[in-house]
Amino acid sequence: MVETIVLDVGETLVRDDRYWAGWADWLGVPRHTVSALVGAAVVAGRDNADALRLLRPGIDVDAERVAREEAGRGEQLAEEDLYPDVRGALSGLRKLGVRVIVAGNQTIRAGELLRALDLPADLVVTSGEWGVAKPGAAFFARVLEVAQADPGETVYVGDHPPNDLFPAKKAGMRAAHLRRGPWGHWWADDPEVVQAADWRIDTLTDLTAIIAD
């Protein structure tokens, strides 16, 4: 039985196109260059932010993020950044009586922007607001606190196996791996992912079918 579904944000609910385009513009490099380096980081199993470090060795990503905000060129999120299945899938889950939580590795500002979209979710929270981040055990301990359900009745949904799938399983939760975005597609058929995932899905709409069964 599933009582609570917790969803990642980047490339699960939200397209990262605008995010990386913003960084490319800020650093003064072609957007394609940043996209290519993000892809290289994915293939190598590295953190996405390493794409920025390759472009500017020694960059303090957090400091640059603050500088962008102060310059009026900070994070933005709007309805068009959501994947088209998000609202329907989340609404469908709530109609089935499932508690829906959004919790991902995002900044405090991203949390504000996400809540402004008025998603059909019971809670929207980010790692920046919690002060702990994936894949750390402390993040998933917080997830279980707000899930209001036993680990075995809680499902974490995400595209990024090292950040989403594996630590969620380690915390005792069930997990759905989403084939979406660079990480989701590249690692979808990896044997470890296949073995660890309780479900492997191509769209968030698949979640409502899983719960309904």
C-alpha cells in the first residue's frame, strides 16, 4: 500500500533548460556548450555543477548564485517550465487519497518559486530550506518525517539514481525511477537501477496507474 509519494524537482517536475541557459548567459558562453558539458558530467557519473567548474575552474557556485540574484538575473520558474504531465498526475494521485510531497535539491528561492506555481501537492520544500541535501541520509530522514507514513508506504520518484533511487531505497522507502532528462535516460537500463527500482516509469501519469492497482 502506498500512502505518500515524494517527488524530486529537476527533470522530474521541471525542465532544466532555463536553469542551464541562465548559467550559460551569466558565464558568457554558448548555451550549447553548457548543455554538452552537463551531458559529459552525466555520462561520467559526476555532479551536474561540475559542468560549471569545467568552464570556470575554481568557481564558487553558491557565491555566483548570490551574485546572479543581486544582479536581477537569478532563478526563474514559470508554468512553461513544468513538464506537461505534472498537474494531471499530481491531481490524480491526490484524488486517490495519496499524500503528495515535492522535495528536491533546490535553493530557498526555488522553493518560493515552486510554491508560487500552486502545484497540487500537500507540501513543497527544498534542500536549501531544510539545510540538508541529497543524497545525504539526513535529507531522506526529513522526507520520512514529513511523509507521515511508514518507509514501506512511501515512494520517492526521481530521475537521478545516485541522488534519488539508491538513497531512498537505503532509507527503507520504495522508489520509482523516471526515464526523463539526461540522468533518467542515460542510466535507465543500468543493471543496478533495474535491480533497485520498484518501478521504472516513462511519465508521471504511470504513478496513478501503479497506485490504482
